[in-house]
Amino acid sequence: MCYAGVTNKAGIAARVKFDFGMPRKKYPANVVGSQIRKARGKLGLTQEEFVGCCQLAGLDISRSTLGQIEARLRYVSDEELIVLASLLGVTADQLYPEEILKRHRGRKLKPKGGKSR
């Protein structure tokens, strides 16, 4: 955010606020963060140690980024989810909260428009 002094036609100075920041995403940004934190804890790894494993596997994230993922403040891409799950020794499905899995388990979802093939 920056502020600029602007003078109008009458010569009166005014302060105008410009907001160049990106809009905040809705919280939570992901549903797997707390499960990632629990799985990492079960392995006895600190965030720093786990980030080192991620970087060796080709996933370039920082400790700060991992913290944001675990706090559910940052989105997790599909590729990141697969790599994180693999390094934690679980499947991607196992990183989803049980209530979400229960809600959708065994249900056949219909395409939008209600027609099935």
C-alpha cells in the first residue's frame, strides 16, 4: 500500500491511498495442512529437516512455506501434494481429513447439468 499527495484543481492537497496488494484468499486455503503437520511429527522431523527432504526430492519450498501450508494459509498444488505425501510415507488420500473422505466415499458424482453418460 502506498500513499501519494495529490493536488486537485482548486490547489488543495489530498492524500490518496493506492492498494497494489493482491486480495487475500479465503481461509482456510487448504484442507491437508494439519494432516501434513501430524504426519511430519510422527516421523520425528522438524520443519527444517522435512524441507531438506523436500528439496532433495525436487520440491523447492522453504521452511516458511511449509509453515504456511501446515497453518492452512497457503494453497497446495496437486504436484506438491503428491510429493509431500510420498515423503511422509502416506497416500495423498490419507492427507485429507476423515470428515471430507466420509462425505464423498462411495458416492457417484454427477457432472454439472445432471446428465450422465
